[in-house]
Amino acid sequence: MSAQSVSDTFVVIVEFKCMPSELEASLALLRRYIGSFLNTHAGFIESFLQHDSDGNIVHVARWQSESDFRAFAVAAQTHPDLPELRKLAPSARFFQYSDHFLPTATMS
């Protein structure tokens, strides 16, 4: 990462829901979308895709700024995967930095 601090970033968390039997196909769709489209946009820093066995999927993305994310969101409105992604009932939340914690050294 560049010299930009964590406190300057904008975080987007999107939750998706699918049937457990559709989990692998849903993850494949999201991996393709993130890996070939989302991560190509200016301001994208990194993201994490996580899931459980009940069909809950969470995508956490860090952007350099809210305006970078908003520019991506405009472009995403015409992406061909959008109809399939909407079937996963996405629910987005947006966060600004509050605090950052790292492991503390423990004494042996």
C-alpha cells in the first residue's frame, strides 16, 4: 500500500444471501466480478470475500476515498453481471475509519 494511512480509507461492506446449495456458484460469480471488474477501478485498495455454510457471504472492500467508490458504483450500474448479483440480495453499508488495532506483544 502507498503512504496513505488506514485512517484515510473508505470501507464498503456488502452482505449477500443465497441458498447453501448455490453457495459455490454464487462465490464464483462474485470472484469473477471482483477479480475482473471491481478491482480494476481507480482507488480500489483491497477486499476480502468471506462466507459461511448457510449461504451468507460478506464482501469487505477498502477504497482510497468515498468518491473513488462512488465512481465505481456508477460504472457498476451497467455491468452485465448486475442482474445475477441482485439475485443475491446485496445489502451495503459504508464506514469511515474509527480505530486500528494490531496484536499486542505478549510476555512469555
